[in-house]
Amino acid sequence: MKKRLTPQQEFEIMKLVLDKFLWIGFFLIVFGLYKMLEKGITDGAYYMLAGIIVLFLFLYIIVKEYEVIAR
């Protein structure tokens, strides 16, 4: 038998998961900046692009979740 989560419990779990997306995206952007300074623009740009994609994914998930809550 499955237990249902309360809205507060769902929100706490969502915060934990989305926090990881935010940290990973930020880390990739900072690492890309480090690589740009160390080796060259091209090497670091790929890491920064990956970080930007992760952060846009984070943004999409948050907007989608708020649309569900708003209805």
C-alpha cells in the first residue's frame, strides 16, 4: 500500500531535488570560467554552456511546478 504525501512533504522533496540542479549548474559555470582563464575560451565555453542548460532546465521545472500549483 502506497502512502500519499502531504503538499508540504512534496514541497520539501522538490526543494531538495531542485537545489541539486542549482548547485550543479552553478558549479559548471564556475568551472567553465576557470577553464577559460586556464586554457582558452573554447574549452571553458562548453562547460559554461552545459551549466546554462542545467539552469534553464531548473527554470523550466520550477515554472512547470508553479503552473500546476496555481491551477
